[in-house]
Amino acid sequence: MLLEELSKIALSADLLSAVDFADKRKQPTTERSEEIHSQVGTILKFAHFDYDKKKISFQQNTRSQQSKQERQAQQRYAARMRHQKRENIRQQVKRTIQVERGVACPECGYTPLRHTEQVAGRTIIDLVLTRSGIKKTLTRYVGFKGYCIQCAQIYSPPDIRKYGRTQVYGHGFKAWVTHQRVALRLSYLGIVEAVEEYFGEKMNAGRIPEFIQNLGQHYTESEKIIVQKLLKSPFIHADETKISIQGVNQYVWVFTDGNYVIFKLTETREPTSVHELLKNYAGTLISDFYPGYDSAPCQQQKCWVHLIRNLNDDLLESPFDTELELFALEVKNLIIPIMNDIQKYGLKKHFLYKFKKDVETFYKRSINDKHLKSDLAQKYQKLFIRYQGSLFTFLEQDGIPWHNNTAERAIRHVAKQRAISISFHASVMKNYLVLLGLKQACRFQGKSFFKFLFSGETDLEKFEARKRKRVRG
């Protein structure tokens, strides 16, 4: 009743005499005038292109309520429609699979289950990959139920029981829908339309979050494997971005080594997730200058791209700040030769360690005991002092990147999806991030996220090995 009344107000507030606006009151009229305005306004709305969707009623009955009998009749009709849909699906089935009866009780573990003559069945709509594309399949699973004498319950075979009571879609179908959302960033309504156009399936948009949650839980083990891979890497990139969860700002954190990616969702910007992940990490953390990273219990490398970008922007905005200009010149004279050698020889300690002397000279001449008057120059002086131990780690070790672009590249997808979706739901977001981490890992490694989802495999390396074995075969 509440939904019905609110919907009526949303659609016809300007036509209902019993409803008024707080910011712009309606003009007072006689009762007859109100009726005329109401009916004429309805006629105008009747001409709108989306009238068939809204179905505005010409009868302005403010006490329009369904009787209990009418609601029950609608519920019975909806149940008949669902039953008819299931029957139509069964009639289209061309493949039936006989599954084995269960051996052990799924509740108490008692064995063996007694044989019964009761038959369980489930029809699953699924998608399978073929050599030339995707094929829709309808498969009927049937098998005898088993009886547990301890629980006094009858159970369907495991291969049927693994599907939920209302589940009609298989893993491949969920994988396709999830790929449309996570990789292609389609809206829920866009995915529903695509499902009907491509596969002739009328699916409710509410199914999509269920699919994402289901697959996210399925790939939780994959995230654990990725964490193990990251902690063995010599370096980890980290970054974070703000996101709206049901109108409340929270934060998404990304951790990557350029091959593997995971995302974490936190309610605040406190770096708790960073500390939890890196508490036993022996490598180098690469990040921007957010102070939350400073207390991470590992060696660090700060991003020079952030530093150079900020310095350049401040210099552009303050063209007459002589001290800042001279300071920027010293930074440029220090970093350009280092970048030239990185371009020639790569991130090799053998070629870069020699610049340690140049760094010491730079600090003596431009940082230590230097009395600067410019506020901006002082800001960078303090920054170089504070991060002296983490600005030049890449000179002392092989293969340590000097920038954090990899993390920014990994988290950019979240920013794009944020611009499309505006706000997210917390329960869906956590599983969405599990899947997005796998998607970005596949992207970095040049693997197909689409095929990985369809395979059902939880380990990217095993998926690639199985793929190579199939090609050789």
C-alpha cells in the first residue's frame, strides 16, 4: 500500500488535490477548477511517449487500494506464470543427465543413505563456449533421492542439491552476465536487454547482483592465492580512491605487483588494510605521499611521478617564485641523468647505485641547512627531508620501479565504474572487487578474463596450463 501511494505521488503529485509542494505551493482554486485542472493535466500526460509504462489513471481516486482478494489473485497469477515458465523450459530440454544418488547425509554425514523411489529433477539454463562463439543449453538433471535414518530427512542427489532451490541458471550463464558488468561496465538494464536479445531469456535485473555475489564467493580462494603471490613479489604497488556505498563515502584500496591485483574495501581511509596485508612482507611498498602508508612495516619507495607532477603544477601557478624555480631546477638536474640511465639500462642497481653520491650532494646543496623563504619551496624541502629514506630506494635494489603508475592503472577501472554507477551496494561491492581483481590480473598477464570465468578454474596459472595442454592436444 505504501509503495502504491508513493508511486502515485511520484507520478501525479502535480495533479492530486490532496498533495502540495513545500517549495512552490499550488495556486488555490475552487473544487470544480481543481477537477478540471486535474483531468486536463492527465490528458496532457496521456500524450507522453512513456505513458504505457506509467499507466496514468483518469480516475483520481485518492483511496485506491487493492482488496485482499485482488492481491491474492495477483499472487496466484504470478505463481502460475512462474510454473508455466518452468514447464516451457522443461519442454525445450533436449539433453537429460542421470545423476548418482547421494551416499552421505549432507547434514550429519551418516552413511549410507537409504534408497528411495522418489525422483528429483532440475532444469538448468546455461551457456557454453564453442569454437565459433557461445551456445545456450538447457539440461535436465534427474536422480533418485536418498533417506537419512538419523535426520529422518530425504535429500536430493549432490549434483542437483548444489543448485539452489530457485536457481535455473548455470555457471556459464552467470559468467557471461558477470563479464558484462565487471569487464564491460554495462548497466543492469543494459545487461537484461542483452540477455533477452542474444539468448531469448527474460531475466530480472535483481538476478545480476546475485550472480556477482555467487561468483565472488566462488573466487574467494583465487584472491587468497593472489595474496600469496603478491607477498612473494619484491615490490607491491598500493593506491586508494573514494567511492560511495549507498550514499556514504568509503575507500577502495588496490595492491598489485604488475601481474596480480587485489582490491580491499574499507569504511575509512585509515591504512588498516595496508598494515594487515604487509605485516610479514619483506619487499618494497611503492605508493604516493599519503601519510597513511608511512607506517607500513616494510621498506618503501615513494612515487616520483606524483612528486614531479605536483612540483611542476606549483611552478606553473607561481611563475615568479624564484626560490621554487631554483629548487625545481636542482631537482631536474638530479633526476634527469638518472632517468636517462634507466632508459638505457633498465632498473639495474649496477648502473644506478653511482647516483647515490649525486643524491648526497643534492641534499647538502639544496636541502640540509638551507634557509628558504618561499612557502612552496619550504614545503618541498620538508618533503625531501621526511622521505629521504624512501625516495631513492630504486637506486639501491634491482627492479624496483620509481613510480606508482601500475597501481593507478589498476584502480582506474573503479574510477570509471564510479562515474557510471554513482553509488554501490556494500554486499555486492565486496564480491565485485574480488572479480575486478581477477579481471585486472588477467589484463596485466594478457589472459582472457572471459574464458577464465567460463572455465570455473580458481587459479590463473592452472587455467593457463590447462589452456596450453588443450592447444597441444
